[in-house]
Amino acid sequence: MLKKAIGIDLGGTRIKGVAIDHTGKLIHQVYTPTNDSDGQSWKTAIRDTILELKQRIGENEFVTGISAPGIPDAENSCISFMPGRLQGLEGFKWTDYLGHSAYVMNDAIAALAAEAKFGSAAGVKNAILLTLGTGVGGAVLIEGKIYQGAFQKAGHLGHLTVDNRGERDICNLPGSLEDAIGNCTVAKRSYNKYQYNHELLEDYRKGDPFATWLWLDSIQKLAVGIASLTNILSPETVVLGGGLTAAGDDLFKPLENFMDHYEWRAGGNCTRIVKATFGDIAGAIGAASFAIMQTEK
């Protein structure tokens, strides 16, 4: 049995890399800018990240998992479909490029795999996960198993409509949750006042009226989306991950207030909303765990 694994999470802003052992213990982690400018630089950055982690591990016997946005092929060898972002990702065979076995999975599903095995959803049978970052990823756990559905498309919870009059997103849905809160649309939503969510958050904390309206409007739509999902899937737990969760109480407190208003709590049952244990490295840890599981089949 392989005892060490490298996990890579390819995000729109950063590449997160980890090395773990078979128990999920973190050995080392590294962050690298994605640099999605030419469709090639981020590939080189991933290769260099893996080489650095390999040196940290200090051995050649390891396996690699890669989490990325989009839908993987049936063999988990590449992302077969990812419209609109990361030029060159679709159909790119990582094993051929890296020269050793590499397994690819959707980033949010990877994050849920980590949380269900080692983190905030451990021991939970029914859960959903939302990753709040450049976009909004999602994954679903039903009766202890990650549900991917036909064509491995299930779990794209960020493409739930929360405003039917909004613009269409990359999956052709109007007013999606991703467009409501994802980092990718901050400039558009703020009329170019902000380029990133952390800039918006800074002004919200200062009490700026426009920032306060925009921040709370985004969280209100997040609450509407989560409340809708609780009616459809009835999870015990909702796990929130991704860079936006670094906002802490500035995210979770207003979200709790909005959920008090929107969630249908039949019989007094309330869905638990928790922060991901692994934060923004959950996708990388989940990818590494998935790669280990693939070698054990």
C-alpha cells in the first residue's frame, strides 16, 4: 500500500499543493499563483509544485491526485468538460504530462471527500458542501456516498438559480449562486469598484454603505440557495469551504440570521452549517485521498 500521496487543487487564483500520509496527516503544503494567462503557465506551475512536494516527501513511491473545476472523464484521467475558464484544461492527460500516475477529479467533490473522510462531515450520512472561492463549487453526500449522478455532473450546486432575472452563467443558468457570491463576478457586481471579495470585505468591515449592501445581498442569496438545497436533499450538515470562509463571523453570522428567516425547519430540525476543517486545502487533501483509494482498488 502506498503510504504517501501528493494532492493538487487547481483554482482560478492559486494552486494549492499538499503531501499527506495514508491517515490524512498533512506533511507539507505549498501555494503557487495560477497565472491563467496563456493556457500553459499553470501546467508548468503544477509540475514544479509536485516536484517540490516530492522532494519534501523524500521518496519516489507516491501517487498524485489533482482536483480541478469541471467534469472528469470516466477514467479520471482528465477534465473532459470545463467551459469558460482555464484554457487548455479540457482533455489534458496529466499522467502523460507528469510521467507518473495521476488521477483527476472535480474540485468540490475532492473537497467533500476530504471532509467526509477526515473532517467536518466525518460520520455524517447526508451532507452537502459548497466551496466559496473564484466560483462556487458543490458536492453531495447521500447515505455515506458521494453522489455524482449521470455523466458525473451532479453536485454543481453553484449553478443553482437564485435570481431568475440575472445574467446567464457559464452553465447557461440565469442568476446563479456562483454569480451572486463568487470572486469571479465581484467586479461586475460592484460596477468595478472591487476586483476581489477580500477588498469588498475590507470595506464592509469599515461600515461602507455600498460594501455593506453588496456583501449582505450576496450572503442573502447564499442563504436562499442553501435553504432551497435543504428542502431538496435534506442534509444533516452543510459544509462551507473555500477562501471566502476566511471572513469568519462576517460570513457565518449574517448567514445564520438569513437561514433563520428562510430555512423550513419541519419538526424543529435545523440543518447544521459548519466551516470546512481543511479550509482552502480541502480539495488538495481530497485529491490525494482519492488517488490513494484508486491504487487500493
